[in-house]
Amino acid sequence: MSILVFLEHHGADLQKGSLGALTKAASLGDPDVAGVVVGHSVRSVAPQAGKFGASRVFVADDPSLGPALPQPRVDVLERLIRQRGFDTVLFAASVLAADVAAGLAARLGAGLNWDLTDLVRQEGRLVGTRPALGDSVYVDVGWKSEPRLALIRSGSFEAAATGGQAELEDLDFELQEFSQAATMVDQAHEESEGPSIEDADVIVAGGRGLGKPESFALVEELARALGGAVGATRAVVDAGWYPYAAQVGQTGKTVSPKLYIGCGISGAIQHKVGMQSSSVIVAINKDPNAPIFEYADLGVVGDLHEIVPKLTQLVRARKAR
């Protein structure tokens, strides 16, 4: 089995999800796992992949690849896969990666399984696991032909550094005329403090139990004290209380922090599927029958408007020692 991992980057760093996919690929037993980085001024980013299991990293570095558009990346990957004969291509879920994976599947006539939470080898075959029926069950999925394309759910695999080194190889590529038809006029970056919810070790999330958008200040203060990120449920995002980028859940982002604190969150299944892989889950809710208590490691029944400020004070006092 020859595996290629699409390595998405942001600035000078490879994305955590891509490194997790790379770590998983290396664990499947293929001694020659490869990665591919596409963009402008990205050659300096590529060596990071060696620490997470890549023996070789292909680099397509050109100003024409600078904008984060999918079709030019499909052109690069199609040529690479056809020339080198990779039979398996892994993508960590993101908006860009999903577009690239879908376009590549159409271009190659290949099978694409998405939202995978695991990959294993069974009797020489690659088998994926994905949730179904609203994440109430998990099913095994496979591929009928090669190359096999897999889009992995965010937070499914932990990025584990092994300390290796990767050989870098520059790629020649040609862009199709239609792939250059779209241009990126502008790219906005949200101004925020602290880590993103995908990368944070600690997430403090708020739900409708906060009562009003102004109460998110309590959540933000606790997250800041813990050095974590702020999350939100779909209900509060839809109500305009907090930005969509912070939404955790089935229609938001899947996260797997070391600590997840839910404030005023009932714990509906749609939210659970986005944070159930957290190492430790703490729930604060005045309703003792809230579903979140069924899967929380620690439940606190009470008024979050009293509990969260006191918790923030205790965290700051402990850190000041």
C-alpha cells in the first residue's frame, strides 16, 4: 500500500489535522508514507512532516498556487498520483480539503469515503469507520477500486511526533485552463486571541443556558484563564450570540481537547458528536436531568453565573502561586 497525505498549511505551520492523518498513515505499516504540500513559499514548511512519519514530502511551490483555491491543487495531485501510482490518498477534513478531495475523485474516477473516524488494515485491505444515523452507530466502509480517497473527520487522530526526517522533492505541474478561471479577490482572517478550537487543549463552551449573549464574557474569561479556546452550540450561533467559527457539533467542528467545559449546554446528540472524544468533559448546568451529565466525567449542578466566575478566580489564584 502506497499512501499520500495532503498536508494543508496555515502560514508557517502544517495543520494539526493533517499531521494527525500523517501519524495514522505511518501506523498502518507502510514504510514509505509520503506527504504533499501545495502553495507559495511553502518549501520551508514541508520538513515538519518528517517528524510525524513522512519519509518523503512532495512540494509544489509557485505564486500561482498561493490562493487557497481547490482546482489548481486538484491538478497538482492528479498528476502526482498518476505518475507515482499512489493507491491511497488521505485528507484531513477542512473546507479546502473537502473541495480538493471531491474534485480529485471526479478527475480520477476514484472512490471517496468521507467523515472517517478510523482506518485499519484487515486481511491486506484498508477498511474505514464512519458514523451513521446521526452518529448513533458506526459502520465499516471500503473501496471497490484504486486509488482510494479518504476524508478524515477533524480530531479523529492525534498528531504524534516521532522525530524522523523527510526527503523533499520539488514537483513539476501544469494547471488546466479552467482551473485558472477563478481568482481570489481577498482573504479575510478573523482576529482572535489564543488557540483555535481545533488546536486547543482546553475548550470552554457556552450554550443557551447562558441566557443572553453578554454572558459569553463569563465563558471567555474562564477560557482565557485556562489558556484555552471558546466554543459554542448551534443554538447560540444561530441566534447570533457567537461566531459560527466557534460552533462545536455535527454541523460545526469536531474537537478533541484534553479538557472540555460545557456551560449551560444541555448536551443534545448533535453537540455530543462534536466533542465526545474530549479526554475529560466537565458539565455545568442547573438542570440535573440535562443529557450532558450522562457522558460528562464531572457534573456540576448549579447556576453557571455563580459557578463560572468563582472557578475563574480559583484558576487565576492557582496560576499566581
